[in-house]
Amino acid sequence: MSKSRRVLVGVVVALAVVGLSACAKAPVDAISQAQSALQAAGDAEAATYAPDAWDAALAASARALATSLGWPVLADPASGLRAGAGLDGWLMHGADLLLRDVDTAAALQPELVVRFGGQPTSKALSLWMARHASAEVWLVDPAAGFRDPQHRAGRMLRMGSRQFCDLGSEGTAAPSAAVRPWLARWQHADRLARAALADALALESRLLAPHVAQLLWSAMPEGAALYVANSMAIRDIDAFAGPRAGELRVLANRGVNGIDGQVSAALGAATALRVPTVLWCGDLTLLHDLSGLLAGRLHGADLTIVVTNDDGGGIFEYLPVAQSVPRSVFEPLFAVPHGLDLGELARGLGWNSSRVAAARPLAEALSRALRGGLNLIEVPVDRAANTAMHLAVNEAVRSRLQAEPLP
């Protein structure tokens, strides 16, 4: 294995009650000799047996490791590493977008992938790992859970992610010159992808889901919590959220629950954290947990819900079924348009409600809502325009990457 293309794509090291075993320490020592590596963080995991516990100190440890070894960092939204300045210069915010370009994904060929935690949200990242089948994959999970449904991992490590980062950065010299070309290629692609995204969104005057993702990401106050629902919301945060200086607690229920129970889960998070909390979800996600709206009124919680309403299941527009069946079949069986007034539903259950269709009114409504109480902000979105916008972003990124190939 050549040392120029070794890649660290995330690690979670397990801490047993008695401490680290010698067999777990050895891989850490081996990794710290790598000339080039990449971190892709899944769910943030502390050095305990609770694999998805929040670890506010992880960013500093990850930065120390990335700085000492010259590793670029890829981070899932739920990792806790995408917000804050802790990984500035190392974190590839445009990873999901740039890896959608097949030529770029092929050129960024790893030999070693080490993954923190669970499966990443990004389909492009998962496909990138799958297409490079010759790459060795290490998976680290402190709870020894089943987090490798593709059966790609050749080595399992039981440690916490922060502990691994701390061990890996101890006594490590500055990265060698051999690392720089690999890191530079990722930085080049990330810069181009984010520039193409900004240009594409600026051309669209309507407020669509990608704009909402960026506005929420930038407008949430320091120390607040953003609960991102499943389906398109978590994917749009992954793709469109860029650098953000202020800390932000990002929560997501990734698992078999799908879009069920998201309102109730966000209410629980808001009650436990006692910080300004926003749930971003789609209209069907909200409708799947209307009883959560009632629970919020009964328990006197503080929560703001921003719901992008495209009158149906927009995620299905990106699946092959959207092109393989007639619209007369697709709409009632997959999109499931409902035609409901979501604000009226919310008001009937004791929530304040507003409807906005532009960026400035959304920012103003969000600011008012975060003062407290139960608030629902509905953002109507044209489903066809929203789908076209996503495809236009992909094409803009691909064209920019093709015009300025990797160094």
C-alpha cells in the first residue's frame, strides 16, 4: 500500500471500563504514521458505552489530529462537527456535492478508510466508499454495534472517537510534504463545489428548500439546537450547510423510525436542553406526528417548527419511480399530496402559526419565534421547482469541477 493515498474516514475508539487494550492501541500507532488521510465523521460518539452521546470536546481533538497529520475532515451533520470554527481549514463542507460528480469521486481514490460511527447521511459518500472496493475499511464503534450493513469493514476498533483522536495526535510530528497534494485536491474540489452552489442558488429568486437550509444554518443563534428531520431535511443540511462560526447543537433521529415521531422527539430535546430549539421538517413528517403538536400544548413546551410544505413526499421525486410510472400513478401512491392548511392545523392545537415565502420574512419570523412558546412557520415550496433546483445545483457543481480539474 502506497502511503500517498491512505485515507482515514472517521474513527470511533471504544473505551472499556478497564481502559485501552494493547490490540486497540496498535492500530492507533499505525494510523499516526499515515502520510495522507481523510476523516469522515458519522454520529459523534463519546469515549463511553453510549455510542451516540454528545461530545462537545470532539472538535478540538479532531482538529489536533487533522493538524498533526494533515488530514481533511468529512463530517455528517449529526456528528456535531459541522458547526463552529474548530475545524476551519480542514472540514470539507462540500463533500456531498463534490462526490456526486463521478469523475471527481473516481479521482479521489483512497486506500484506507476509517469511519467514525454509523452510516453517513450522504449517499454520495457511501457510493464513493463502495466504488473504491480495493480500499481497506476500518470501523470504530465503542458499543460494538452493527454499523456495517455493507460488510466492508476489515477491522473493528472499540474506542471513543475523541480518545482515538487524542491518541493519534500524541507525539506526532508535523505532516510531511507527501500529504500536501492529497489534501490540496480535496480543498480544491471543496472550494469549487461551494462556489458553484452559491452561484446556482443566487440565480433562483424563489425560496426553496436549499435556501431554507442555508438560512436556518446561518441564522440560528449561538448555542441553540437544530433538530433536523429525516427524509429531505437532513439531506439538505448535509448538502447545503456551509461554514458557520457559532456553535450549534445538531440533532437527528437516523434509523428505522423514518419520519415518524419527529415532532415529539424535538419537543423532548427542547425540554431537556432548555435552549432555543428549531425542528426543520417536511409537511408529511409533520402530518405523521400531529399528536406531537397536541403534546406540546399539553406540556407547555418551547419549540419552533419550520416546515417546508411541498404538498407531498418530495424525496420520491429523486428516485427512479418518478420517471418509471405515470404521474397519475406517482402522485397518489408516492407523492401523496394532501392540500391541507398546516397553519390552521397548528392553530387548532394551540400553536402560533405564520406563513412566509421569502428569505427576509423567514428570518424575521424565526427571530420572533425563538423568543419562546410554540411556533410553527410554514414555508410553501413548489415541488417541481424544488426538484429542478437540486438537479441544477448538481449540474453546476459538475460543470465547475470539470472546468477546473483536480491538481
